[in-house]
Amino acid sequence: ARDAALSTLAFPFGGFRPGQRPLAEAVYKAASAGRCLMAQAPTGIGKTMGTLFPLLKAAPTQRLDKVFFLAAKTSGRQMALDALARLADSAPALPLRVLELVARDKSCEHPDKACHGESCPLAQGFYDRLPAARAAALQPLAGSERITLHQAQVRSAALAHQVCPYYLSQELARWADVVVGDYNYYFDMGGLLHGLAQANGWRTALLVDEAHNLVDRGRKMYTAELRPEGLAQARQSASASRYPAVKKALDKVRRAWVALDKQQAAAYAVHEAFPEDLLAALQLCGNTLTDHLAEHPAEPDAALQAFYFDALHLVRMAGLLDAHSLVDVTQPKAPSLPKAARAPGSSTLCIRNLVPAPFLAPRWEAAHTSTLFSATLQPQRYYTDLLGLPEDHLAIDVESPFQAAQLSVQVARHISTRYPDRKASLAPIVALMARQFGDRPGNYLAFFSSYEYLQQAAALLAERHPALPHWSQSRRMLESEQKQFLARFTESSEGIGFAVLGGAFAEGIDLPGRRLIGAFLATLGLPQVNPVNEQVKERMQALFGEGYDYTYLYPGLQKVVQAAGRVIRTPSDEGVVHLMDDRFGRPEVRALLPTWWAQSGR
């Protein structure tokens, strides 16, 4: 019934947006050929619907069991859910089961308890009550065949039958046609969706939203780190009187850690391999903690569990160590302290993944078809190399439907935002912003490379132009605070929102029309030059021959293009982007900016 309905599914709008049809055709053809597609398409053309619709249309002929829509951020997942709801509204007879997967910390009802029947009431008798809870969740909405398994609906069904919402949603993955979730549900080493697909022999299709984010996210998934505070908290929990065997194993780790620190004179050091004595101590400790946690399931100890999982991950990654990663040890930030004054055992141990390709490549191969899409997938070789795409993957660069006349791109060559020039840059930056606002009042976003830089510019603007409305992003903003920040951008409001490049407001937000008419970018977005990034540059040079570009230039300019892409969202939008740094005039930088931009410099 599902496949019959999908084969007659009609596009839910009157027509495709400019640029949307070529994208949809490329996705359909890639699915039909069982290939991987890298799709670069401009912001504002409707990439989410332009990828979901053709893939669902291809599902019957390709005998697809599941479609996994994977996103880096909540906003991307919500756009997918909205698009799927629109498709369902246009075809009430479509029996499509759509499941939203959310993180445990957002769905756990008892975060103070262990995930065990002897501790958590929603885990006790879980499998006895699961069939009824699952049946309740899988009831179609009134008047249609549509089954929506969003977070709120799953939670309601779970609590009505006294089972855990988080684990109920994981069980429902077996019954869903489309699953919308974070990257880690498929690409992580223990990714739920990949594991289920392999175990059940599912024929799957992947849609990877804002795929430029997968480089950094992939690196984090396959990086393992141990911090001294984690060991200290675990040792404090495992007192000798309570758990002598655990305390002994943790003490052995501590001694090996201290011995390693005593050998290190520099604040940062790279090792050819993970130190053998410390690795042996961690392996022993992992075995001891495995036995301990099995023997004491009803005694949740967050510190012991956290160290246990961190240690297991590090030991596993040590066994997979190769040119894709490096081992480094970083002493605490205290440059004024001599080596003798640093506390041994206070370093951070890390197996740092630099190239996630070897781990991601098997995941692409496991899917029948995959589409990675984003407005910023240039240069293609950078993403192909780091993401491990199949050699025969397809690529499309969708031509922008926007015209150069819609966006005035100004390069402020008289400004340098290099770190030594930051203080001197504040006055000309603020003057330019105030002049632009005076010429054309409306809503603007101003992006900076750090919170400190942002705060300095905002303070000077408030001092010199007190009547100009402005508001600022703060560190660790809650989702409710992010919504309040965006709510300031209305069709009738005016002012400047200060934000950090690469943060929550630099991509994945939609402010069409008068809600946003311009952006200021006071940075090239280049990663900080530090010992870690210099090691990355060295490894990128050795592996790909483009050390500086792969480490600094490409990641930085990708953030710039994403942020500037907030301004023009529809064919009727008009706006301005000010690139505030002389380096934006360099040929190698200009080559990475969208071809439809018409740039002029002062």
C-alpha cells in the first residue's frame, strides 16, 4: 500500500522553485542508479523538499525499506518534518510512518536514574509493556493513513503505557518508513540506524542535510579524549572502602598518567602511538569496570559510567590508529608555569581524528543510495577526500536562481580583522555598520569570529550610536533564547543582531523579505593558528598536498558563504553583504565565493 501510494505521489506545491527541479531530477536519477550524489545547491531553493520528494518517488522501483534523513542541527530536522507533513497533507491516503529520533538528554524522564529496571520505573518491565505502547504509537491520525511519530507523540504514547520514551522511539525505528535524526544515529561507530540496517538487511537511502558539517562532526565521532577531571571524579566515587578493586584499577591508570606527564616538557606533544603502559592500565580498568557495573546495576554512578565509556572508546580507537588520526597530550593552559610547577596527571589525552573518511566510507557503501546536499560543498575534492565518498559518486552544482542585482557584495579593503589588528578594526567596522543602517534602515546580522570580538564591537556601537537598536548572541544560549533572538527579526523591525560565525545563527535559519536585508562579516572564519591546527595542516599536506587550504582556507570560507546565504532567500529578496577584511579581495579567496555574487571593493 505504501509503495502504491508513493508511485502516484504528486509534488505538494503548484510548481518547483527555480533550481529545485534539476536538484530533484539528480536525486531521482542517483537513486535509480544506486549511486551516491554530492549536490551543491544555493540557499533558499527548497533543498529539503527537493531531495525528499524525488527519493520517496523512487522508493517503490528501488525497493527501498527505509529513508534516513540525517541532519546536524535541530533546525534541519524540523525542516524535514515540516516537508514530510506537507507531503502527507497533500496525500491523506499515503500510509507513511515518519519517526523523529531525539537525543537521550532531551527525552529522558528520569535523568537521575540508571537505565535499568532496578533503578528507573520506566525501564522496569519495559519489554512487557512495549507491545501495547508500540501499538498505541502506530495508530494513524484521525481521517488519514498518516502515522506521525514525532517526539511529542512518542512521549505521550510512552508515558500512557509507562515505558521510556527514548527507548520506545528506538524500537519504533524498525516500523518507520522515514527516520529523521542526527548524523550520529547512522555515522557514529555505534550508530543505531546503521546497526539495525545491517542486522535486518534493509535496503536504505540516505539524505544528509547541510553535509558540509559532516567533516567536523565525523572527526568528533572518531576522536577519543580523556580529561583529568573525569579520572578524579571516578576515583572519588570508587573509594577504597566501597569498591576496592575499582579503586585499585583507577589508581593504576593515575600512576601511568602521572608517569607520562613527567616525561613531557612541552605544553603540547604528539606521540607516534598511544603510550603502552597507559593503554594497558586503561584496558585493565575497562575490564574491572565492566564487571563492577554488571554486578551493581541498580547503583547508578554517573562519574564511573562516564569514565568507563570514555576509556572504552579511547582503547577502541587506539586499536584503529592509523594516518587518519594522531595521538596528542595537552598540558593545562598555564604558560607562565614552569614544567616543575605543573601537576603531573593533569594533561588531556587525545586520539584525534583528522580524516573521518576511512570510517565513513563503509557507511556510504552500506546504503543503496545517498545524497549529500548543502550550499557549500566546494571544492569537491576536499569533501570527497575527507568524507570518503565512493569513487564513482555523482555531483551536481545547481545554478543559482538569484541574480547579481539582488545582492550588493561590498569588500571593505581598508579593514583588517587579523588578530593583531582587532582593536584598530573596531572603529571602522562600527562606522561602516552605522553608515549602512543610516542609508537603508532594516534588519541586519553582524558576524564575528569570537564572542570577545563581538562584545567589543557591540559595546562600541552602543557608545557611538546609542539610538541604533542591536542585540547579541550569548554563550551557551538555550533554545528558547535562540528563538527570542530570531523573533527580533520581523517585517517591521529594525536593528543589528550580533552573532558568532559558525554558530546557531550562521546557517539553517530562514529570514526572508524584510526580516533580514543585510549582513556584515568581520572575519574570514579561518580556524585559529595553534599547535593542534598546525599538526592538522602538516597531516593534510602529507595526505592531500594542500595543508593550508584543507586546514584553514576551505573551512573558513565555507562558514562565510553559509552566513552570507541568510540574506537572499527568495527570488524577490534584495540585500547587501559587507565582507570586512582586505583578504576578501585576494583571487584565491574570491574563487571560493559564489559565482553569482557581483563583488565591488572600496
